Amino acid sequence: MSVYPSLTHVLTEALVDVLWFVEGSEDEQVDPDDAVKVLEGVAHLVSKLSSDQRGELIDLLGTMAEAEADPARREFLEGFPENFGLLEDAA
């Protein structure tokens, strides 16, 4: 059993796992319309985070990306902040 340093970390890992599955699923596995709804729903939820919360999530995603051995998943983690609207207010 893995030990996570915080609840935020374990929940972020779980969220990334679900989104990684949804984004990488074939049409026969997950209906494309449903996949878009899930991805857009998460983007909407994280857009409601405070600036400090966004920063914490971005930092955690960066740490996870650095530790990721799978290049495709690392790329997904690195692109997460931009792809899910976490960087909108930074511009």
C-alpha cells in the first residue's frame, strides 16, 4: 500500500487516473460525448479553485510528472494545467 503525503496528493492521483483513462479510451469503451462532458466538467471545477489552490495543484502535477516513467502519461501531466484551464489567470 502506498503512503501519500496528503489527501490532496491521493485525490489528485485518483483524478489523473480517471482522466487519463477517459482521454485515452476508444469510442467502444467510453462514449465520446460522455468523455467530453467528463473532461469539461473537471475543467469547470478546477476553474473554481482559488489562486493558491491552483498553484498547489500545478505544483503537485509537476512533481507527479517528474516522477512519471511513462512518457505519454508524463506528457499528459505536464499539459494538464493548460489543458484544464489552470493557467487562464496567469496570462
